[in-house]
Amino acid sequence: MTAAGTTPLAYPFNTSEGLELAEAYERVRDQPGLLRVRMPYGEPAWLVTRYADARFVLGDARFSRALGARHDEPRQSEGRSNSGILSMDPPDHTRLRSLVAGAFTVRRAEQLRPGIRELVARLLDDMEAAGPPADLVAFFALPLPVAVICRLLGVPVADQPRFRVWSEAILSTSTLTAAEFDANLAEIRSYLLELLDDHRRRPQDDLMTELIEARDGGDRLSEAELVDLCMAVLVAGHETTASQIPNFVFTLLQHPDQLALLRERPELIPNAVEELMRFVPLGSGAGQARYATEDIEVGGTLVRSGEPVLVAAGAANHDALRFTAPGVLDVTREAGRHLGFGHGIHHCLGAPLARLELQEALSALIARFPGLRAAGDVTWKSAMIVRGPRVMPVAW
């Protein structure tokens, strides 16, 4: 059994240029125990890279997100923020999640499919009319999930560009000082307070109105929780999907045999989305730290009470002990139980909606543009928690 005492390695390992999983993860997975790492800010942490260890930490109630508020939490940016529901443990986490869970069920998502399919078609019409080369991100990958989540929550179309800027600031790493980070948080909170007041005066058929009714009628959340919950839905509800659409296209273009197979067998699209979720390591590093509430052995390492553990889901999804030939993209693979949407109580609430958007996006792109191809160099996001193209020129 290993324990603390080794000098922490600098983390994260992945670079922002491209989508490769850093070779360091392969070496770490083959070593016994957990690795001690240090992120740019915060205290050292244990790093989990193996699938079984990752599911254990993410699913065990003895690992807490809420304890991070009492520590110098490992992070990539100087600024710190209360991540709302993402920083909570039960029972508060259970209470807030139950208020929004109904909006993100598989059944509710399927009810949105016709409208999303129509939106996808309109966006591709505009891209086709503009002619190649066209930026897949600007024309398609970004406006699709932004429009969907804003419509679901109740954000006016005219305000969507404003919240996009705030979202990037919240998910940035080294580009903002703590003061700049806090200023952006204050701006989006101020905007949401105004929008909430407007919804109180003029209730609408949207999630924000439902949450207001839970706040004002049932007193099931505080005003601060209401604002933070709306912010979490807005940011988390679009950023990963907006990144994964071009990520998936980029990956398929690098694997023309798999792209050809999807053209021949479009019924494989749902399965392909799961395999791509497994295959593409979205994060620049591990997710938010979990703190041990008691001494716990994880993968042969004794994690002491009060110590943080970082879970590298992208590395766990490439664990050969769980997935045969994990470095091979295979859209026919049964890739269920991957960790692309997390695991445990913090499993991505919007996974059904994200899956639907990704399915519709890939289906339409492949059907509309059988000759889809890269048409220039990709400009990658930098200093962001999630990786992906900022600009991706394509032709057809």
C-alpha cells in the first residue's frame, strides 16, 4: 500500500492542441497505486487514472465535493467559485437536483427531438448557403446547443451572445486573474437576477419559471441557490456539447473507415456517440476534486481523511482492463458504462439532452454532406477546462 511522501508531479498532462490522451497517463496506469500531482493552484492531490478506481471514487459517498470549500482546492485557475450544485453533497445536492431533474429525463429530451432536428436543418442550410470553406463551430457546433439550452431555460435569443462570453470566462484556466474571474461571475449573476425578476412578472413555459415557482411557492431553494442553479444549467448545458460536436467530427475525419461505416449504416449513430464519448478525452485534466471523509484505500494507496482525489475520466475510459483495444475507435463497440458523463450522484444531469443533440448533429452532417472534409487548420481553444476547436474550417 502506497502513501503520501513523494514529490507531486505537475498536472494536467494533456495539451490544448489536439485531442490526444497524454502518454503520461499510460505510464501512470501501469504503475501500482495512485500518483501524487499538483495543479497550478491549490494543494497536492492523488490522481486516479484506472477505470475501476474512478468508478469507486465517483460512486462512494465517503468522497465529498462539499469539503472542497474548506480547503485550498486543486484547480487550474487562480479564481475560485462556488460551483453550486456541483459542489454539494446530499442532502442539499439531492434537493436541488430533484428540482431540475424532470427537465432532463430521456422522455423530456425525446419530446425536444423534432424541434432540435428542425434547428439542426436550419443551421446546416445557413452553412451550406454560405458555401465552403465554413467554420463548423461558428455556423453549427456553437449555436445549436446554445439555442437549445437558452430556449429550455428561458434566455432571450438576443442575450445569447452575452452569456456565451461569461461562460467562457467561468471555464477559463490561466487567462483570467482572480479579480477578473470574480467580475465575470458578478456580471452573469446580476444578469440572471434581472432575468429572474422579468420571469416573475411574466411567467413563461420554461425551466426558469418552474424554478421560480419552487423558490417562491414551495421555498425549496434560496435565492442564491436559484441563481447558481440557473447559471450551472446555462454553462454546463451547452459548453461540453458545443465542444464535442467538432471534436467528434474531427475524430471521425481522422478515422475515415469509421466515418464511411456511419454513412453506410446510419443506425449506428447512437452507438457511435457513446464510443466517441469514451474515445475523446474532453477535459484538459481531471474533474473537480473529491475529498476523503475518512481514511480509504484506493487502488493500493491509502488516501487519508481530508485529502483530495482527482479522477481523470479520459484516462479511465482508455483503461485496457475495462475496454478491449481502448486506443482504437470502433463505432460498433458496446461502449456503455463509459465515464464520459461521469458517474455517481454527480453524473451529468443533462446527459439525455446532450446525447440527443450529438446524435442529431452527427446524423444530419453525415447525411447532408457525404463529402465532408477538413478545409484548413484548426484553431484550438486554449486555457480552457474543456478542449476542442475554436475554429474548424470544413468543406463538402
